[in-house]
Amino acid sequence: MKIFLLASLTMVMACNATQTQTAQPAMEPVAGPYSYAASITENELKDHLYTYASDAYEGRETGERGQKKAVQYLKMQYSSMRVPAAKADGDYFQKVALEISKLPSGDMTIDGKAFELGEDFLTFSPVDGSFNEVVYAGYGIEDEGYSDFNGLDVTGKIVLIKAGEPRNDDGTYVVSGNLEPSAWSNVSESIEHKAQILVDKGARAILYYDNANFQRFKRAFDFLAGNEKGRMSLRNEEGTASVILLRDTAVMEILPNIETTSEPRVLPLDLSFQIQDHNEPIDSENVVAFIKGTTKPEEYIVISSHLDHIGISANGEINNGADDDGSGTVAMLEIAEAFKQAAEAGNGPARSIVFLHVTGEEKGLLGSEYYTDKDPIFPLSQTVANLNIDMIGRTDPKREGSKNYIYLIGSDKLSSELHELSESVNARYSQLELDYTYNDENDPNRFYYRSDHYNFAKNNIPIIFYFNGTHEDYHRPSDTPDKINYALLAKRAQLIFYTAWELANRPERVVVDKLSR
């Protein structure tokens, strides 16, 4: 069952280089990756991008005419390269169920007392029905060595939980065993983890008491109230659980001492909801191709980029999105061509390579969320790593004096082995400066959470996010193909190819030695 997460609606928080070619490694065998990486060329990247980021594609707005042209272009390229579709039925398109979320309407009553949507409680999905009890599950945590659900049946129930995590009498945290809080105290992420536990247990709806998140999502609610266009999100299907954030005015009617008690129990009371949505369906799709592995075909390396952009501005100007993420998209096409040449030469990858072009990234990482959380074409348990490419054709103004670089984000978050592999591959083949500025846990930009790799990372799949940084043309009509540094784009794309090659052909899959927070 897929949860309609409030976190998906955080809409208000949310290169010039020299033309020298990479020298061939001295001991590189004839059939090694260098000979195939050479097919990734400036001219082919440029030819692709001048089409893909042209005015004819109208800024590739999700669900609009330009985006439909974009997916047809990608389908045509994979078909002409004879790189098959990933789906068993031969369709390159993975339909993604999207909708424009409009402000819901309705109310909630507790023991006959009415509470106002937008003031006393928040939700962004429909809820309807009357209930005569609420199950209180404390913090709503289930972790190794600790659970709030022992002996508690929440199937089909309305479940109340609160933010935070338990402490011992000496002030230490029960889960971590020391004075350091665990990931269950993370305001922006623990709500998803707690809600997913309850969804997996079959809860009908989740009442969540959390003052910090209430204020955070109140801003999102107020934004929708003043925005007639609404917000795009994954479609909330029938039977999915809703998250309802409670303010203290509402939660005090259910459990007045919730701050001081965590003991699970059943609370008898009359609770009713009449919340209707006014959402509009949107038709969109991911494009997914793959090359089957030769000896480990049931293990997968996913290379991803987003195919969408932000469309046409109110004044009629087209946002071409040449760098964001036309550069990543065309890099993937060239990487696919390199792997296909290797396969046709009898030197195909041991593991399967999945080329995942996702829709709706600009709307909240929606296409990748659909792939990972709703309809993974290939099992996530067999997905070895995700290499995500989002903006690799320009240079960050802060790097004007040193352009032979790429920002790497996340390579060490889940797998030390992946990070070491990445460093080794770069040192051998590409000699780019791998800049980890934005990999810092305290990076205020939070780029780690802002592109499609995150939906893989949250499922404990090791990732690397390749990024050139922002620039003055970011999300502007001036992000055009003439401003791309094609020599640097080619070199970065080759690095990603080499990294994927190593991941696909090494004897063992990289080890996950850390867990997603």
C-alpha cells in the first residue's frame, strides 16, 4: 500500500573547459571501457541537446505537449540504438499516476465538537467515515530493540502517534542508548518513516501530533489556499492511508496528557471525517530502457536523470532547460550508446544497466518516487546502485578559475565501498576534481534531498549524484544549449560511464555499510 505522504507537498520549503581529450590509460585492454567511452562525444551531445532543449519542446512541462515530445524523442533514440525497453511488454513508457492537488475541504468532529481544517488540523487527501475509537501508539516507532506496537493491532484503525522518541530516566535516548538522538527525532524525515510503518501495518488513517511539522505544513496549506493552479503530486489512490496533522487544540480532545504519556492504548471516542479533495488527474510517464547483464542479469545498476523542466513562463518565454536537465538526459543517451557498443562487441556488462528518465522531478521528485515506492520495474532488493545525473553541462560561477571538476553528493552516505570505487575510477580514467562541497551534512542547500537519487537512497540503495552546481540561468529562459560546455559535458558523462562499468563488472556488488537516516 502506498501512503499519501504530507512530505511530498513541501512546496514552500522544499562550463567552459579546454578541448583536450582524456589520455588512454597505459595498461587498458582493447576490450576495456576506454574504447567504448570514446563514443561519448561533444558533437553527438550537442546534436541531441540542440533538439531536446529547443523551443519546439516548450520547456518540457510535466504532462504538457512539450513533455510528450520529449518522451517520444527518447523512445526514438533508444529504439534506433536497439536498446530495448525495460518493461516486459516492450513499452518504453512507465505511466506515472499524477494529479494536481487542490486545497481539500471539509471538517473533523471529535465527540460532536467540530474542528476546522487549516487551523486545528491539516491534511491534503480525502478522508471520510465515522469511528468509535482511536488507537494510541505512542511515538509510532518500530526499531531494533524497541517497538510501540507490541500486542497492538492497528489494522483498519485510526492511529494516533506523536513526534520524537522515548528517553530513559537518565536522559539517554532509548533507541540510541546514549545522549545523541536517533533518526527518529529528525523533524523533516521521521514523519515519513513513522507513517510508512503504520501503512505497512494496515492503518486506515494516521493522526500525527507534532507542533514543528504542523507549522511547516501549515505554510504549505496556506500556499495552496492562495494558489489556484494547485500542486502536482502522485495520485492518491483508493484505500491509501491519509496523514492528518493535529494541532494541540484538537489533540487535547483525544488525549490531554499526550505530552507525558507514551503507553499504547485504545481510546474510546466518536471521531468523524468529511474531507473531500478537488484534485485533477495528469497524464505523464517515465521512459525506461535497459541492457541485460551477461552473467548477473538479475542485479541492476540504475542510471537516472529527469526528462522534465518548468515549461513556459507567464510572459510566454520558454524555459528550455538545457542544463537542467537536458545535459543529464543527453549524457544518458550517450552512455547507453557506449554500453550498447560494448554489448554488440561481445563485451556487455555483467550486471544489467537500467536507463531511467523520470518525469515530475521539478514537481517534487515524483517520477522517481513512483518508480521506487509504487512500481519498481526491477526489484529494489536487487538494485546495486543509482547514479543520478542532474545538471552537468555548465560551471558553477564559484569554480570559474578551476573548471575541470564535478560536484559529487552522496557517494559515501550508504556505502564506503562505492565512494572508494568512485574515487579510484576517476583517478584511473578521468582525472576530474571531485568536489564534495555539497556533500556536507550541514549544507544549507540540502541538495542530497533535492534530486531523484534520494528516492533510491531512502530505500538504502547506494547512490552518487553528479552535479555542476547552480548558475545565473538556473530555472530561467536563458538556460539554453549555446551555453553548455560540451567538452566538459562529454568528460563528465565518460566518468559516469566508467563508474557504471566498474559497478556492473566487479565480482561483488558494493556493500551497504551505513543505513539511510
